[in-house]
Amino acid sequence: MSNKTYIIIPCYNEVESVLRQTVQELLDLRYEPIMVDDGSQIPLREMLSDMPLHILRHPINLGQGAALQTGMEYAKRLGAEHVLHFDADGQHRAEDIERFITTLDEGYDVVLGSRFLRHEDSGSLPTRKRLLLQAARLVNLIFTGVWLTDAHNGFRALNRKALHAIDLQENRMAHATEILSQIRHAKLKIKEIPTLINYSEYSLRKGQKISNSLNIILDLILRKLL
């Protein structure tokens, strides 16, 4: 593992017990988390003051896209060789990170997690969410020309080239489509690899809602027109 690998975790009003477990699993594997507190009511510096973390804070809530971009800008200043986007709600598995980094080292610029490359990874997916994700794949294809097996999977790995090529302008969830557009524009080499998502009542509650998905599509259309 490179000592220039950083794990960027956007956070907004997270449950402390879940967040602590998520972060501790990363620390146990000797990864360096960059926590981006996106205007939480209780600042992360108060909640996690006893843990050795990089903690950044937005004074107001800007959205996940903005939090990821803040984390990436900070990682650039640290001289990052690899960065990973990782959720705060316990969905992603710390033990999968090594596979993402290994795949980057095989010559890829961006590695994306997919819930649909192995049957065992998609079996626990709620039907409603499965349908939403399939619709999102089509949205990605229409707006970016990139056809993936999964959509809006927040588990991603970027090498140094990709880190410096990507500059997210979509502050909220539309960033998941925007990043694909920027990957294609920069001609970055991408690969999907299988990953298991650990769904819980908490993570499903924080996940994408159909109404918000419609807002994402509207944001993308408006950006195309402007």
C-alpha cells in the first residue's frame, strides 16, 4: 500500500457509532481517511477528536459533489498517488480497497465499483433500488456516452492523472454523472470491478430517493442548456 493513498469520505449528520466503525476499519488497515464535514450540525472535529484523521469542514451544507471536490483538492496538496471515494454510512468494505488500488496499478486511471458483475453482490439489492439504478445507467449513457453495469456507486478509485483531470462542478448528486463525462473527455482509462455493498436500514434511509433522482436529471438538462 502506498503511503500516498487517501480515502475521501463526505459526511453530513452521520450517526456517530456507524461513522466510528467505518473509520476504525480503515485505520486498522493503515489507510489515511480525509473526512469532509459538509456542514453537519455536530462538527466532526468534536465527534472524532480522538481519532488520527484529516478533517475538513464546510460551514454550510453544499452537497456530496462539493465535499468530494474539497477532499480531492486537499489530497492534491498532500501529493496523493491514489484517492478513493468512500461512503460514511458503512456500505463500503475497507477490505476491498486493496483490489481497487491493485487494479489502478495495472494501468487504469479510474476504477469503479459495480454491484452487477457478480450475482452474489446484487442479490441483496432491494427491487426498487435495482430499478432506479438501471434507469440511472441509461441517464449516464445519454449524458456521457459511458455505458456501465452500475450507476451511482460511490466507491471509486483515481490515480494521480485522474485526480488532476477531474474538477467537479456539480455540488450535489449529479456529480456521479458529471464525473463520467469528465472521465470520457479526459480519455481516462476506466475499469469496473465487483464490490459488495453492505445495506442496512441506516444506509438505505440515507440513499438516493426517486424524487431526488428526478432533480438530478433536471440539473443535468439545465447544465447542458446553459
